[in-house]
Amino acid sequence: DVVRSVMDGYNGTVMAYGQTGAGKTHTMTGGHMGFADRGIVPRAISAIYSEAAARPENNITIKLSYVEIYNELMFDLLTDVGVAEQSGDLTIVEDARGNIQVRGLSTPVGGTEEEALHIFFQGDTNRHVAEHALNKGSTRSHVVFTIYVESRSRVESSEKVIFSKLHLVDLAGSERVKKTGSDGVMLKEATFINKSLTFLEQVVVALGNKHRDHIPYRQSKLTHMLKDSLGGNCKTVMVANIWPEAKMLEETASTLRFATRMMKVSNEASVNVHLDPQLLIRKYERQIKDLKQELAMHDTLAGRSRVQYEEYSPDEQKELETKVQMYLEGEVQEIEVSSLRMVYESFTCFRKLYQDLRTELLNRPIQAAPTAGGDAE
């Protein structure tokens, strides 16, 4: 349903949340046993391209991005520059409509489903991964794979463009250091992970409180980037991953509490329709041209000639100004008006003559009035 809504112009988000080792990455990416073992992201990619193929009346462009948030630094997983060579200083910005964007993030076009899958799996190999007591392949970062859809109708007005995006989020797992045995670099990573997940929970709690005005989105890169998905213009689904073992009961209860809070967050999704300004200009130019041709045909049928609809040239303005001057001085009784343009130009002449006369009167020297009885001797 979320994927289908994205093709209709709504933003969508699917995120996996849970403790480390609970299967979030397996849920989002899939396993290595075969095609049937694929995760949500490959399935979403397939669904997007299937929906696009089923809509031949639309010209659809699909772009992709893959960002990693590691120790509060943001890395582009799809660029030719390796993660180790990046500074991690990608910037989150909001446009005039409040939409979240990451400045400097590469967004390659996925021409086919195969290309999109290749781009995703290529980026996935660049993630930070490590081993600890609970997970041999623990991902040490949050990642957001985004599919951007731009759709233009081939049948209706082409200047109307529908933009939408689908965030597919694999959150790093919350960790209890005593259970994972993390130290050194992994301990630092765990600290950043737990801190950002705490901020995420604070945002969700704040969104569940209808009387709270301020939502602390900017406390972390994760919550800021997911501002659209949390309480914004988006249809959001969260997958809660848990361990089925009794020894993980405390972590499981924490995950389920967060999922319950997430259910109380209400988003207001709407179709993202924009008008291409360049195409609008071309449309209006065509309309103006058609209207001028229609007016010319009407004037010809009405027996009117030399009707002026364009702006007057300096010579034409001078000629009209002379006619207006003659009218004001009573040399002619009327001015023949043949078009609305001539009305505008005539009033412009009236204003100019008035301003010139007013300026002349104001600049004229003031003469002293004669005193009664003449000069006193």
C-alpha cells in the first residue's frame, strides 16, 4: 500500500526498529539464500518498477540515494569516493515547502529495475559492519535508502509534475554494552547509536503529545532527516524486530513500548504536485499567441484594420501623445479608440502630460501680490 501510494504522489517510509541482532537488516535487505529470501528494499524496488510499467500514460523518472549516519556523520554510499575518504559533513536542509533534503547527496537515475537493484547492493557493501557477542555482522550505523519518483502525464498538461519519495530505513540496533561486550571503537559507536535512538524516541513521545508545540527534530541527524516521516507529509510503516528468547525480555519490552508510541503518531499525507515554471511559461506563450491570432481574425471579420495589441513603439507613443494634446486643447472632439492597448497607452499619455504640466507649475517662480492702494510714499 505504501509503495502504491508513492506512485500516486504520496511520500512513504518503511523503517525497521529493534535491538541489535533482532533481524532488522535481514528484514530490510534480505538473506543470501536466493531470490525468495530478498528483503523489503529489493521487493519495494521491484514493486516501484512494476507500477511504473503499468502506467504507460505517464513519463516516470526514478532516482535513488543511499545515506549512512555513522557517529553523527553522514556519508554518501553511492558516490565514487569511498566512505573512508569522505568527511561526513553532508548537510540537511529544508526547502520552501518544508521538505527535507540532503545537500550534496548523489542521486543516480535507475533506468531499470536491474540497475536500481545493482545500485542498492553496491551501496550496501559500503556500510560500517562489525562483530560483537550478539551479532557477527552488526551494522554500526543507520542507513536511509530513498527512491525518488517524478511523474509527468503524457496525456494531460505536462507542466504538472508529481514528486514523491520512499524512505527505506534500517536503523542501527540499540545495545546494552554489558551484553554485547563492546569496547574501544565499538563502544563509541554504541554510544552514538543509543544516543540517536533516544532522540528518536523523544521525538515520537513529543509527537504523541497533542499539547506539545516544539518537536526536537534537530537533536540528531537521524530525526532531522526523518522529519517528513515522523508527523509530516508521509505514510509511514514501522517494523518492530524482537528476539524471541526470554533472556532478551527487557529489550523486547522496550521495542514493543516504542512501537506502541509510534502507533499514536499521526501523519498528514498529501499528494506532492508541483508546476514546472519553464513549461508553464511555454504554455502561456502558446495561449497568448493563440489569443492574438483569434483577435486578429475577429478584427478582420469586423472590418477593423491596423488594430494594435503589442506595446507601442516610441514613434507610436509620440503620435498618440500629439492626438491627446489636440484633444485636450479642443482641436479634435474625440480620439478613435480601436483596442484595449490603445486605452492603456492613452491614459499613459494623459498621466505624462499631467505630470509635465504639474512640474512646470511647481517650478514657475512665485510673484508677489500687489498691495492695496499702490506703493506708499
